[in-house]
Amino acid sequence: MEATCPHLGAPLENATIEANDAEFDDDIEDMVVVCPWHEYDFSLRTGESSHGISACVYPCSVRRDTLYIQAPFPSNLAAGQDADTASSNWELIELRPVSESAPGVASRQDAAQTLHEQTSLLSVSSTGAGSQELDESTTEATPESDSKSGDGVIPPPSPRPKTLVEWAVLVLNTSDPVRKVEYTRIAAKAFRSGECKVIGGGRWDATHSAAGRGAWITKPQETAPERPPRMKEEVRVRPGQEGKRGRGGTEKSRIAILHSLANIEQWAIDLAWDIIARAPQLCARFFDGDDADAEGPTRKMPLQFFSDFVKVAEDEAKHFSLLTKRLDEMGSYFGALPVHHGLWDSAMETAHSLTARLSIIHLVHEARGLDVNPTTIKKFANAGDAESVETLTVIHLDEITHVSAGHRWLTWLCSNASPPIDAVQVFRREVRKNFIGRLKGPFNAEDRRKAGLDKEWYDDLVGEKQSTYSIGVVRHEVPGG
């Protein structure tokens, strides 16, 4: 069954599975999934609900310990096109264990690695008959474990935030990275379980408008900080002045590379929560402009948008934990080396626009990560550092889905504009306006394509923004997320 409720797009990952009636005969397909948000029920067999709507379901079968999943295909097939041909156009991008938490990821690392390796090699068309073959032995979930810092188990925040945006702002204002990771886990669980059902983020208030411009009212606990705080021990430098990291041939060089990546992942956690915190207002301004009618309905991002970026935040927290664990194993720690804030500088330069933020952060910086990660992985492989290779591979394959999320929601905004606008042209316009210099190759065209970015998006594209730095280096792409 699809992972989102067709009612409002709420996540179904924490839905309950219940008997359909008192005559339940132990057949799992005769049970129903009940959404934790509004208690809509959906048959596991047909996807139909007693509320008159339906969820998408995909037939599954198990043959010789292998799970086969019927690939989706369009409801309206083209003339002369059969279902198998239509389904072969789909490609499997990601497999995830049901229970995946951070930072307690060590026990799942091998399973996740195997899953991701399968994902990168298999496509829907590889098994024929529109079915994707999966090895059940790799999908076993393991129990979640408590996150611990040097002082023991990190307690949940008190009082607990009441809206998703409050959770986002809490995480953004948390300076300790281990606590930031744990709060991200707790927030994701609260959202998926239906405990946190309100997005929040403010509203138009005509009583505070002036000269025809609508005022956006936001509670203090839902106001994102201009710059998230960092631990007091941090040594900050300008981008490009962290010192040479080397080519990964020595352990010192590999520690420097992993430390730099951990810094990027910490910022990536904040970037995911920041877009969640700012999206309600930026979405309203995208559709309404600044002349909002207080009596008219305010356009909102679908619930699936927030679900997608909660997942991104949780992934980034997992990545940070994997990298810091590896640093510890190599005799170092996060905070041992200088770091830069280049990614957050780009975030603040795009804080005024949802299309700018999605374009620059998620479709330039994160997409650049898809280009450079394979080279980094190869350096570590050449050095015989298999443990780091596993970690970096897990991270890389997650990042494809993050770029895909940016692509999905930029195209959604453009297709829902009135009149609709071309997403590729919007992206190229935002890059020209908000980026410094040419998008540099070589490009990882295959993984960019998996995320939705064909060459028409990024080929021969030059940002026209002038650098604001009087000293130091000119910022180009910061491989991020």
C-alpha cells in the first residue's frame, strides 16, 4: 500500500493494522490499515475505504523466500500498450527498513547497505511481468534504541511542541548536535504517529496590514532563527579556508574528509527543518503575493511535502550519526577540526522564496553531492577503508531521494501556479539570480536522472550573482546533504 493517506497525505508508516470485522479469519489481506491522523480505514487487499476514497495497493507474492511486488502502471494505458510495458517505465530508487532510527543505526548499517546496493542495481523491468524481486532476508527491522550522549539518555523536550513548525524551530535552536539528532527522531515519530497533527507556521492577518500588503503573523515559538546556534567549542572559518583535506590516502586525510561531511550533514538537518518552518509563509506568498486577502483561503503545501522533508531531516540525522561514529572509531571526534557555514549562507540568501530555496539548496547543492560522492567513495575504497565506504554509500543513495524531493515540490509549485509555469525555466532563472558562477561538472547524469533532473535542468547554466565576500574564496557549489 502507498505510504501516504489519500485523504490529506498524512504518513501511514505508523498506522495500525486491524481486523475488518469479528469474523476475521487470520488472512492478513482481509485486514485494514487505519490512519493515525483521522482514522480513515483502507483495505489491504483493495485499498478501498469505508469513507469512499481509496489508497493505491500493489499485489505482492512470496516465492522461495523472495518477495515480488507488482509495479505500478497508469490507470489509462495508451492505445496498444499493455500493463507490463507501462510498468517497465518505473525504476526502483530506494528500499528502507520499516524501523530505522538515528543515532542508533549501527545494528542496521549492514542491512541498510545491502538494501541500498540492491536499489542501485535493480530496476522494475529487470524481473519481467512488472514485478520487482526483493530479498526478504535484508528487510528485517531491528528494534529502536535510546540515543545517548556523554551524560546518558537524552530526555524528550518539556514541554513538547504542539505543532510541526514548533518542532522544527526547537531543533533549529538546539546547539548540541547529539541532542539535535535525538529531537529530530522524536519529532519524526510524533508526526508519523499522529501525535503531532498540526503543521502551524502562521497566517495572514489583515488587521496588521499596511498599504495593501498582507502581514504574516507567526508565534515566537514558530519563528525560525536567522542562524542556528552551534556548540561553543566550534572553530568556524570561511568556506575554502578549512585547510587541505588531501586525497584520502592517509588516515589523517580521511578523518578530515569525514569531519567536513559531518559538518555538512549537521547543516543539512537544519536545512530540512528550516524549509518546514518557512514553507507555510513562503507557500502563501508564492500563490498570494504580498497583497493577501484575509478573507480568502490561504494556499498551503500538501501534507506530503512536510512528510517528505521530515524524512529528509531524519535521514540527515542518521548520516550525521554514521559519520561521527566513524570518526570516533578512527580516534577523532566531531569538533576536532575547523568548519564553515557555507550551506547556511546559501539558505539565508534563499529564505525569501520557496522556489529559490528548493532550487539552490536541494537541486544545486544536494545535486552536487550526487556528482562528487562517488569520487569520495572511490578514494576511501582505494585506501582500503571498507567501513567508511559502507557509510558513504548509504549516505549517497539516500541523497538521491532528497534531490528527488526537491524536484517533486518545485514541479508541484510550478504546475499549481495560475497559470502553470515551466519548472525547468523557473529553476534556471533561480540559479542565474541566486547562484555564483557556473554549475561545474562532471555531472553524475545517471543519479541526477533518478532524482528527476535531466540535462535540460543543469546543462550550460551560469549563476550571475556576485560574491558578497571581500576576502577568501568565491563560493560555488557546496556539496550538501
